[in-house]
Amino acid sequence: MEQPVQTETWKAQSLEELIRILHRVFAEDKVSVEEVQALMESYESNPEEWLQYAKFDQYRYTRNLVDKGNGKFNLMILCWGEGHGSSIHDHTDSHCFMKILQGNLKETLFGWPEKKGNGEMTKKSERVLRENQCAYINDSIGLHRVENISHTETAVSLHLYSPPFDSCNTFDQRTGHKHKVKMTFYSEFGERTN
Amino acid sequence: LPAGLSQWFPALEVLDVSGTGLTELGAELLALPHLRSLLAKNNRLGGPGSLPKGLGEAPLGRSLRVLNLSGNRFAEVPPALLELRGLQSLSLGGNRLHGIPSDIQELRSLEFLYLGGNFITSIPPELANLPSLSYLVLCDNKIQSIPPQLAQLHSLRSLSLHNNLLTYLPREILNLVHLEELSLRGNPLVVRFVRDLTYNPPSLQELAGRTIKTRNVAYAPSDLPENLVRYLSLASNCPNPKCGGVYFDSCVRQIKFVDFCGKYRIPLMHYLCSPECSSPCSSASQSSTSQSESDSEDEASVAARRMQKVLLG
């Protein structure tokens, strides 16, 4: 992705419209990170529009596919119960946008572990993302852990990954060792998968 | 709660009074015969009388399945709560609990227990007597150790222990074969062996006992004083699969790092018969990460000469 010649500012009035605009944006040869981030932030979360995708699991967070972006991106909704969190992970050379639809999520950034190191991974920064905020990360920025630290509220987030990917590495915070994992969808287009 | 609630809504199954500033849940609840789910999070509950008396005798005692009291001010689990025999899901997250009562085992139907975000310092072994418990959340507390009895929770699928004060876990935790999720981050888990030697060599009696057991020296109760016959019966097998040895009192407590569920490397406390033994760590041999396997071996060879100072309380 590179800076486009002209920056357009879109405002998505609904989830459907957001998806339509995203399709158009990603049909171009060049896509701007800032443009996509602004576009995702512009959509004001309306639970009525995404409740059908928000399927929670008791034991862990879920990934619910919303749109396949004509092969250019995957758009999905993640549902986080109280206390649910992810492991530290990378993004397989893709771009990752994460917008909060409900509740709050804490994002902790980590540096890549040293090649021959056998030590604890370094926490670079952390922040709590609020409703409608959109964060961005890619492998050159670093790795992150995302968690719902609330013990009373659930959280829902909208993720866009481009290009789409179905596996990534998870990292052990104490040793930096990585472990490849396949990512699966809890539901696709509102239907529970098996 | 408004008086007459049960007259207006006798068929009420789900009641959500979250975020209403309630300081107590009154006796109006007792008259709701079909109530299955009560959500009262983010209120001001916690003082004496927060829950009405006589919960056990009311229909609620059998019908209530879900109770969410998260985000309140409970400093202890209210004893009245333990009368809810049909309860399947209980959340007391984000309160001010300092402990868990051993009578928690009364909640025989409990499957889901959320106690994250309190000030809990220890876990009663009676928690293990909940046969259906599948989801246990203890994150963000002040827990220093896990009782080995927790390994009896055969239905446990998810165990959340992150952000506590754990330095190691009991080896028995490996017995939780259905465990799919285990969070341990944010604990001061022992990362490397402490370079301290505290191994008391076995006594002569122990050495003799070991020889008798390992060489299968035959003896009859009439051959030995009663106390020695009893002593010989207490031999424990060394868990090292390559060592057929036994030990009595003199054992080595060793922290061994194990790949658990293929995702985590955690320190477990092992008992071995001698410093030369190494522990089995069955999970490590099936580990998918070759890096951590070789690390385990490095650490094992270090451990062979340098033993962990006893970390057990």
C-alpha cells in the first residue's frame, strides 16, 4: 500500500455501505492505510447492523467472517467475553485494521524476539481502544496481544486483513518462542461453522 | 426491586437489573417461580442483606441457572448464594473477594465460574469437587499457588490464571486432558533454575529401603520390625521412566519446564529419586516446537547438577 495521489474522505453510514466502499477502495492498484483507517473509524457502530455476526463463545474469543472482499481482504467480527484475550501474534505480512464496535479492548505492542535470544519479550506500549476507534498494525510495526480486560462487559471488534491469511505465529511472552497456528472461523456470513 | 413483581410477571425467566444502583436484592425475588437467569452486575451490592434470606427454600433455589453479580462490592461470597443448588453459571468478577469459601462445593451443578478481578489469595481444594465445572476464571487476583486437587476437575476446558502471583504449577495439572485454554501470562513464573543446591542425601535407612525395593529382595512381615515393614510399603516410584528407582523421604524437588497443550512452557514441580534422574515430562516429547524441546534438555542437564531450592510453601 502506498500514499495515493488524491486522498478521498468517505463516511460510511452503515455497515453495508462500509463494505461497499471497501470493495471499491481495494479494487484500486494502490490503497492507502490512512484512508482505510479513516473510513473504518467513520462508521458509527450500530449493533442492529452487526448483531447477526456477533456470536459469542463461553470459553474464548470468536472470529466471525463477514465479507471476503473479492479475495483482496477478509472482514470479520471478533467477539470477546469478559477476560478473553489473544496470544501475542504476528500478521503474516498482511495489514490489519481493528475497529471497536462495542466495549473496550486493550492492545499491548511487543517487539519481535531476538533471533538467538531466549529471553522475555519486550513490551513496547499498551493502550485501551474505545468504541469506534480503529487501530492498525503490520509485521514491520511489531506484534501485539489484544484482550478484553473488563470483568463485567463483553467487547466486539471489526477486523480487516489484507491480503487475507489463515495462519499466523503465536509467541510465548516469556521465551519468545513462536508456534504456527491455523486460524478458523466460528461463523461465516452469520452462519455457525463446524 | 418493585414490590408486586411476581404478581405482574409471574412467568418471568430472565431478569436484568444491571447498572441500577441497587444495594440489595429483596424478597420479591423469592416469589418468582420460573426465574432462570438473574443479571445484577454493576450495582452497589455487597453489604449484609444483599441477597434475601430463604433462597434455598424458594423456587429460585432450584430454578435459577445463571447469576451474574459482577461489578459489585462483595468482600466475600454471600453464604445465601450457596443455597442455589441448580446454579450452572456464576459470575462474581470485579468484586472485592479475598477468598473462596470451601462450601463452594455445594453448587453441584456449576459449569461456569468467573472470579476474575478480585483479591483472592488462595484456592480451596474443595473447588475440585465441582464435577461439571468446565470454565474457571481466576485471572487478575493475588493467587500464589494452585492446589494439586484442581487436577480432579475432569470437565475443565478452560482455565484462566493470568495476572496472579504464581511461581510454578503442580505437576498434576498435566492430568487435565480436556483443557483447551490455559492462560498464565503475568505471573512471576520461575524462568530458570535457581543456582542453589539444597539436596539432603538419603539416610542409610532410605538407601537400604531403596535397595530392597529395586532389587526385589524378598521379605516377610515376620522378618522385620513392624515399623520397617510399614516404611517399605511407603515407597514412591520415581517418575523418571528410565529409572526403576523408588524413594521414601529423600526426594528431589525439581522444577521442570513442560510444553503444555503445545502452546505454553510452564514450570512444574516434580519429585525425583536423585539428582541424576530427570523427569518424564511426557508433553515435552510430543512438543511441536523443536526449539523448546532442546531448551528443556539444556535445562534438564543443568538441573542434574544444580537443584531448585524448594519453592513449596
